[in-house]
Amino acid sequence: DRAVTKCSGGEKQRVALARALAYDPEVLFFDEPLSALDYRLRKTLEKELKDIQRETGKTFIYITHSLEEAMVMSDRIGVMRDGRLAQVGSPREVYDQPKTRFVSEFFGEVNAFPVVAKDGRLWCDELSMAFDAPPDAPAGFSKGSLIVRPEHVRFDPGAAEAIRGELFNEYLLGSRVQYQVRAGATTLLVEGRGDEPPADGHVALTFAPENSFLFAE
């Protein structure tokens, strides 16, 4: 009973979607349609859009800068850089198996360590320590970056070989807790899964080689 101009932001987007669907198109193109909406309404419309896509079977091409929005809504994601597709795959593939450092950093938070190959391992000058290379390390690697996502870093006080640092801050992210740790000039992010840092703030961090990515320069 209202003109579209009198509707709320979420209602206007629903009307725009209804208008687009009325033509029964094969492909619908969305250019950041939810970016101006508040968080709760955005989450509701994300699910509505995905439900409509399933019901209609139409192809939705959706542009977004939101990692969370892309993960929730997509069957396939294309990460673009300088007008070209840097990687295309399922949300899980792009997140867990990035093809480049750019994709790994664009698609989620990371810890990045500059490393060089030395005596069969990866030496990091910033931390004055060596790491084991991931199983799928590129052949002939000599210099580049070792990337580890925060959820794969663990507090491990009993480890003989670990990154030693001090807890600087913590961030509550709903069901998750993220910790910022400073190890010399290096700042790391650790995402807690029920494990908490020691009360004195002095921490030892480890990660499994298979949970890291290695990219050559």
C-alpha cells in the first residue's frame, strides 16, 4: 500500500528483485545490492536471495567486496585483480587452496612470513627461526612468503620449537575470539577455539606445515 520511494532499504531491494524476476531472465546481475543495509537485514536478505536462486534455478552473478557475503551466497567465486580473474573455484577451494598470495590475503586474514630456503627448511629472518615447508611447496623455491591463517595457529606452551611472543590484544568476534600477538617486530593473529593464552601473556605459537601456503616471489 506504499509507493516504492516510501519503502525501507530492504523492501526496496525486494521490489527491485521482483521486477527483475518478472521478465523471467536466464541471468540476474547484482552489483553490491546489500552494501547499504544494516547487518541484521543484510543477513536476512542474503538467505532470501540464495533461497530464491535455488527455487528459480536462475544464474545469479553477484559482485561484492564482503568475504562473508561471498562465502554465504556463492556456489563458485571468482576473485578479480586488475580486471582479470585471479582464481575461480568453490568458496572452500578459494579459501583453503589459494593460488596466489594476493588471493590468500584478499580472501581472509593471514599471517605472512618472509622466508628463504635454507638447509632444507624455510628460514625467517624476522623471527630468527626456521619452519618446515608445506607438502605442496613449489619445486625450486628459493624466496617468498609463508602464509598461515589465524585459525591454524595454536597456543603451544610445551613446544620445543615455537614462535615466542607476548599477547597484545584480543577481539571478540561472536562465537570466536581473535588474539593479537607481538613477536619482536612481527604481529600475528591467532583465532581461539576454546584454547586460551597463558595468564602472564607470554605465549608460544605453532602451526602444522600442511596448514600453510608457500608462494615464491
